[in-house]
Amino acid sequence: MEHSVSRRTLVGSGLAALIAGRSRAQPVFRLGLTPVFLDNDAAIIDGLRRALSRGMGRDIELVQRRTYQEITGLLLERSVDAAWLCGYPYLQHADFLDLVAVPVWRGGPRYQSYLIVGTKDGAEALSDLQGGTHAFSDPDSNSGYLVTATDLRRMGEQVDGFFSRSIFTFGHRNVVRAVADGLVRSGSVDGYVWEALAVIEPGLTARTRVIARSEWLGFPPVCARRDSLASEPVQALQTALMSLAETEEGRQALNSLQLDGFQQATPALFDGIADRMADLDL
């Protein structure tokens, strides 16, 4: 009897070691990040990586680049397994990309674009900013470019002719800084980022003022190539994202991001962005 128990213990130990070895042998999952949220905050980024890694049961490498175009390109060429993009580049490549999950912020999967100026600026609407300087986030950003560009198009104007000069800061936080520091008169920024900064850097947003808010639009989603959506690693990411609120580590990551969680989404969530893309192409 003692010999039999020892044998079962040995077999069980060997099986556990084999499973652990297979887990360690799994390839690293590469997740691309654009300046969608509070970019360049190492603590937030590392907290998200650790929570997702634990939820997926494998190592995760977070890949960051300066522009949306670079990260989207990495995803299309399979250099990353999935990426947290924006609704605009997702729709630009909708033939090849699909939705993994979308963040839930303040109870829903939507956000707004904010038009901001300095606190002492008397402007009350986009039309008041003609001839001034303006900061955009990224040419492939919905909230940081597309919304303002299409608002101008609907007014019969274009970016280049309306503003005396416009710049791309390649980061929503950088847009807020540019306006707050008086480097430009106005800026187009992700409303979620502005509101998050109002909590963690109130002195920064206090030097700006929101003069316009867009309609509610689909929050920047996590995407994967359509032909890899059903793969085990991407499915594991989806499960880990939607289970973040169930663990202490996951809740800490969500709190740092000021998000409620993640949920599944359909392309219809981004119809408003698609309408703006159509207006811009007229």
C-alpha cells in the first residue's frame, strides 16, 4: 500500500511538472499599445501587463510605438498578436481586423472627443478658433483628429485653411500640455484621457477649458487580426480582459486606468465614427 501511494505521488508530481513545463514553453503574447490612454505611465502599463499575464497564464510583452499607424502596421503584419487601437484605425482596416473587447468607462463602452482651450481664452465654439494654432493627437485618432476635421468639413472648412497652424503631439496628454502651456491656442483630445488627467494631474487640466464635446462614440477597442480571433492566445486575452474585475490585481489595473472593465462589442458600436469617416471622404 505504501509503495502504491508513493508511486501515485511520483506520477502526480511528474504530471504537474510536465504541465508547468508546457506553460513556461508557451510563446510570449505581444500586445500593442497606442497612446489611447495615459501614455508613458510606466506603473499603469506594468500593472496592466501583470494582471493580463496572470489571467492568461503566460508572459505578455507590451509593445509601444509613437503613432497609431506604427502599431496598426505591426498588428497587420503579425508582429503583435493584438493591439489596443482606436475606432478610426480599426474601421480603416475592418477587412482584416476584428474586435476582441472594448473598455467600459463610466458605465458604458463610449467616450467623447473634447475641444479645449486655455482657461483665459474667450472662445466658446470651434468657429471661434479660426486663424489660431491647434494641437491634434494623431492623424489616425478619432478623438484627437477625425472629430474636429469632420466638424470643420461640415462647416465647409478644412483643417489647413481654418487654423493658421496645426501640429500633432502623438499623445493625448501632450495635447493637454500644449494647450495648458500656451504652445497652441486649442486642441482636440480624448475626453476619457482629459477626465482621467483631471483626477491624477488636476493642476494640468485646470489650465484648460472644455468648450465642446462630441457625441458619444465607440471607445478605443482591443483588436486582433480577423484570421486569428478564434486562436487560443487571442481567446485567452479576451477572457483575461473581461475577467479583470474578478481579481485584486485586475481591479488595481482597472482602477489605475479609471475603467470599469471590458466587454465584448460589435461593429455597430463604431457606426458614429464610420459616419464621420464618410463625411471626411466626401
